[in-house]
Amino acid sequence: MRVMVPHGRHRSPRKRKDMKRIVWTSALLKAALLTWALVTLVASVGPARAWEQAPIVRNCTWCHGTSAQGYTVAPRLAGQRPLYITSQIRSFREHTRDNPLSKQYMWSAVAALGPDVARDLAAYFATIPPRPANDGDQALAARGRAIYMEGIPEANVAACYACHGPNAEGIREIPRLGGLSRFYLRARLQQWGQGYHSVAGSPMPVVARSLAPDEIEELTSYLSFVR
Amino acid sequence: MKLLGSAVPVVMLTTVLLAVAGRAQDASSADRGGFEAKLQYCKTCHGLSAQGYRGYFPMPRLAGQQPQYLENQLRAFIERRRTNPVMANVAHALNPSTVSALATHFKNLDPRPIGGAPKQSLALGRRIYEDGIAEANVPACSACHGADGHGQNEIPRLAGQLYEYMVGQLTGWAKVRGQGSAVDTSAIMAPTAHNLTRPQIEAVAAYVSTLP
């Protein structure tokens, strides 16, 4: 694996300012490179291939894995709803998505991404066929599916299905959950329960607080196998 | 809404019971069945201000809704007169006193309409709402639902309702409501829903979604 370098830790404000300038300069450079890469590669090998090679996409796949299929803490982006990706990029930029790893990696990673580039990246990742992580516990999957489809009315757990769809495919700005890694899904649910935020108006903190730890294991196990 | 019927299997009661038993150390069961807990539960899907929510399926606005209508519908879900497996399970887990407390609470909420409906046929929608369509045997909606769309007693409030939800209900009325042999109030709407064309349904749905 590639080592992820944390940005912006233990730096003086001035250094941070310099860093910002560097980030912006490098962003401009990247934009120029990206344009160049697109112009040359679109002509020769078609748009998908061009994006794969674009430096800005490589900056994402560095952590989000080959073909954007996700890697440990960094979720799969392949097949994700483009409106969800752009909404999350915005929430990283505006520092509303505030769990520790988002702070550490994503806040700086998207600092120089304009809305147009964010939209293009989201559209690109959405076209990559997603592969399921399959890292759940098979023995828990059946109960996880029951929670997903029906919720647990007695315990005020809403049916995930009502918002995320029959096959956990998501819609609009509601994310696809099917096939995301159990590791990532569990972390998100735990973080909402601990009071971290994603986007304003999200019902997920309420949902997460209603789930018991073993139910999170069951639910995330099920989802990791969904194709 | 058709998906809602076909995709959910028969209630896996044992599974649910097991899951509930597994959270013994969690909040006491009295808390989980109480008004505040159930209110949060409703708002999870119906919007944090009960203004409605666009999930994979449109979740209707409950804010300002007529209490008697809400209670009737919850009973219809349980008795399978109105087909919706998710809501049938939800309704089963509500006791009568909680239902009336929730219904009263929702009646007094007044968030702004969620918006998002297409705007091109608002004028047509308003005409249908206020005058009906005589040649198609469609009465004026306002005759029962009120000029302001706030409804009364068992007749629901339509003002501020989600466009997609309204379209779904009016296009699928006969397949979802009034199921089984018992006749209920849903029969009143059946001929009207049947007589409206799709463009007319979209127009009137868009219009009521804008009403405060």
C-alpha cells in the first residue's frame, strides 16, 4: 500500500499560509496538467482512459484505491452517486464533515478543488463499476438484511431501504451503500453516534443513535456483500 | 410504491424479536416506546421538521396534517387496507396513546413547504384544484380539502405535500388504498384519482406542494 501523509499537523499559522499558497499553486499546476492530459489523451484513447491517467484522479486513487475501489479507511468511490460525492466534497471544504480522518486528510485534499472539477471527478468515479468489499461476517448478514429492509420498529430503527433503495444503490445525494467496506460503514455509523457531523439536515445522526453495536455489525456485514 | 410492495418479504418477526432482545442493556423499553423516542423515529424518515423527505421513496409531510387522518392511515397500514409493509411494521410498534400524542404534535408543526416541484403547470393545477374538471367528473379539490388545502377531520391536508408523493398516491390509488373487502374513506377519492390524467395529476400535485 501507499503511505498516506497527514497534512497540516503541528504547523505554525504562517507555515500553514505558505502551505495554502503551495496547495493553490500546485492546484493551478494540476489544472493545467489536467487540461493538457485531457486534450492529448481524449484525442487518442477516449475519455475514460484519459481521466484514469489524469494527475488529479491519481491524487484520489492514491488513498481510495486502484480503480477507486476503496482501501481500508478510504471508502470506495467507484459507482458512488455523483451528487453524493460533490455534497461530501463541499462538506469537507466547509469543514462540516468533521470526523478525525476527514479533518486529517480530506479537508486539505479538497481545499483547492473548485466546484467544476469536483463535479467532473464525481461524474468520472460514478461511471466506474463498483466491486463489493465482501469483508463482512456471513453469519450476521441475514439479520443485517432484515434491519436494512424493515428497520426495528420496536427500537425506533428506521428501515434503511426507504432512503437508500431496495438494493442499497442510493439516489441523488443519498449514497450507494451496497458493497462498501464493513470497516468504513461501521466507522461512519459510530461517528454519527459520537456526535460528528456530515451535512446539515442529515437524518443519519438520529439513525446511528438508534442502532446498538451488534446491529451495526449485522447491518454493515450485510451491506459489504451487496452487489 | 410498487417496489415497496414487491421488494419487502413477509415480516421476519423472529428476526426482529431477536434483535430487540439483543439490545437489553440499551435504553429502557419504556423510553423506547415513549413519545419523544417515537417522535424522533418518525422524523428520521419524514424530515427533521416533519416537512417530508425525498429518500429513495418520497416520504410525505406530516407537519400540519389532520390528526384523524393520521390515525386512520396508521390503522389502515396495520389492517392492510393501505399497502405499505414498512409503515405496517412501524404502525404496529405504536400504542394508541402515543399515536394520538404524535398526531396532535404534528398538527401544530408548520415548517415551510419543502418545494422542488416543476413550475410549468402551476396555473393548470390551481384551476383543477379550485374548479375541478366538469367534463371528466373531477370535482374541485377545494370542496373537500379546503380552499387553503388544509383538510379537515379525516380529509387530509394537501398544502405543502411533496410533489412526488402526491403523484405517486394519485397514480397508484386503486392499487394501494382501499385493499381487502372493508370499505374505508379512501373509496371517496378512487373515482377522482381514476379520472385524472397523468399531466393533470402532475399539475395539481405541483400546485398543492406550493401551498403554505
